[in-house]
Amino acid sequence: MAYLYFKKETDPNMVGLSDKLMHMLDGARKVAGVPFIITSGLRTPEHNAEVGGVADSSHLKGLAADLSCIDSSSRYAIIYGLYVAGFKRMELSDDKKHIHVDIDESKTQRVMIM
């Protein structure tokens, strides 16, 4: 499937992510008007453990992505775009440099951890 803002050739962290997740990220990127840099996508169980991911991480299923955010303006634009695109699960990292999103319906919905 082709996306407007993401290409597997230049975005290796999108490899293995669900088409639904990528379609939603593409739509969110269009609304946000700022680049989306995926810093973590599909993880192996070993990599997930190395980075401190939880045992039932949505990254293990290809249903989650972490996005880089470099400043408060882009952070706002990204979060707004994600919301408009229909994401119901978002988390801002403690250092405020990454935003986790997932579409894992087996987890509690309408969650935003800041």
C-alpha cells in the first residue's frame, strides 16, 4: 500500500507495522503539517526487553509506533493530528521527546498519558 508521507525505503521503522496504523499515521501527518519521524515500530521480544518495553507491548504486534517530537510546537501539531486521525491511545515520554501511539484494541481505549 502506498502512503503520501511514508516510504519503506526511507522509513525503515515502518516495516512490519499494520496497514491500518500506517494509514492513520499518514492521515495524522497530513493534518499536523510537520514531519513524523518513526523512532520505533515493530519490535522483536529481545529488542523490546532491551528498550524497557512492557511484556504485552503493542510494538510486538506491529500496532504501535513512537514518534519523535523536537519542540513544543511540533508536539502540539503531532498530537492534534493524531487526535483528528482517530488515535485513542497516546503517551508522551517522560523526556517529552517521543510520542507513543497504538491501535491495540485489546487495551483500554481513550487513554492519553502525559
